[in-house]
Amino acid sequence: MRYSENKEQSSELLRLALPLMARQSAAHHPVSYALWYEHVGGMNPPLSEVLTARLQSNAPLTDEEVYRLHARHISARDIEILERLQQQLRTLLGEAAHAAAAAGEESGHYARNLEESHARIAEADSLESVRRLIAQLLDETRAMQISTRALSQQLEQRGHEVAMLTEQLAQVQSEAQLDPLCGLKNRRGLERSAQPILDAGLSGTALLMVDVDHFKIVNDTHGHVLGDKVLRAIAATVRANIKGRDIAARIGGDEFAVLLPQTTVQGALALAEHIRAAVADGRIHRGDGKDLVGSVTLSIGVAIRNPGEPLESLMERADAALYGAKRVGRNCIRVAPSG
């Protein structure tokens, strides 16, 4: 969704939203801010009803609840907008097709009149008869010109409307499938992008499930601002190591997923190790320019898709491998058994 508030208006909404965010257990990240921004701005009545009830009950929202509310009341709304725009586009195209068909019928009628007039002129027995036929043809030609001009204008207008709707569709579809913090796809974006690959039945599709080790400690020790910086840095590392049709997504909290079409287990392990090592060797700087005390590490689970296996099952197996990596000490990679 595009917000229309100017700087002064948005500053006032920020002033109203921050105290409400501060009362919650959730971090002060863009997803959380979007909830309270829309609430104090009166932009989302169903969401405001839920948030008002939570404020009255004095029950702070957790990160998990924030993401769930965002998916239900903001992301889902964007999908509804997308579907509405798609319907408007279909209607416009239908109207243009109907206008073109009507013009085609009128053109056919004009052509038949020309043929009939040709025959009548050949049979005319006086100059006056020919003049009447020519006058009639001139009238029909003028009518056809007016009709053609009107159709051209109508189709040009529909073309502008279709172009505008197409641009809006692309924007809404993109925004609805992106994680606002990291710029990677969100879970919905992963699911939609993965489906054509899975439907194609490509051999050797692999999935990495990546989780930040002890991320709560990072947040609690250094604050959520630096925690968000860590997530963005990890997202950048993942993005830098994938290529082609690979799909990277942040699927919630501190967990990421990477889908790798036509990749062997050896290739998936090599990529996982590149990502793990790059993050472990990196340094996240605080706002004062100093290095983050300690290091950030990742645990990664790898699963190779079984023939016909749905994405949900593949994610569950990779997730189980990920937690296997957590159990043996973290900062390592484990592979899910096949079958």
C-alpha cells in the first residue's frame, strides 16, 4: 500500500505511534510500525479493533503476534487490492473487445452496402438514380468515419487505463510479496515463486532453512535497532551468494529460506557453507562504529526435494535438519534424510 500522508502528517502519526509501540514486547521494526501507523491514522478499522482490545487488556504484543496481525490485516488487504485491480483490468479488456467487435460488425455492414450499391449503380437507369446512390454512400461513409474515430478514441482511453492498472498491479503484487525489513521475498512471495518451479518437476531442487543463533541475546544485549541491522546484513549475504532462479526469503523473525532449483546436495551444502562462513567471519558495527561484541553465527538445515513433494513438506524436513544443527552446538549445517 502507498501512504498519502505528507511529512507533517506522517510526523504526527509517528508521535502517536511510538508510545503505543513502546508498550509492546515486539521489537520496533517496520512490520510493527506499520501496524501502529495504520492504527493511529485510522486507515485500517479491522486492525484498529484488534489493537484497541489488546491495549485495553494490557496484554503486550509479541513479535509472532505482530507478524500474524500484519499478514492478516495488511498483507492480506494488499492481496485483496491486487485481486480487485485484476478484475478491473479484465473488465476494461472486455469492454475494449466488445467495442472492437461492434465496430467489426458495423464495418461488415458498410462493406455489404458498398457491394449492393455497386450493383445498383450498374443497374441504374438515370443520372438522378446514380446521384441518390452516391449521396447515400456519402452519408454512410461519414457515419463510418465518425464511428471509427469514436472507436479509436475509446480504445486509446482504454489503453491508458490498462497501462495505469498494469503498473498498479505490478507494484501491489511486488509489495505484497516482499519483506519490508530485508527486501527479500516474504513467505507468500516464496510460496508463489516456488510453485512454478515445483510444478515443472525439475530434478534436484534443494531448500536451505537458515536461523540466527541466539538472536534474542543479540536483541536483548545490543537493542532491536542493531538486531534489525544484523538481519539486513544476513539477507545481503544470502542475496550475494545466490544466482539465476534461486529464491531467497525471510519467512519470519530471524529465519530465512533459500530455494535452489536443479541443485545437488553437494551444491546445496557448498552454498550453505559459504553463507555460514561469511556471516561467522563478518563484523556488525554498532551505531558508534564499534564492532559488535562477540560474533553472529547461523544454523542451517538442508533438504533435497523428493519427487512430487509439496513445498510445505520440504520446508518441514529442512526445518527439522536446522534444529538438528541447533542441538549439536549451532554454527553448523545438517542435511535432512531423503524419503
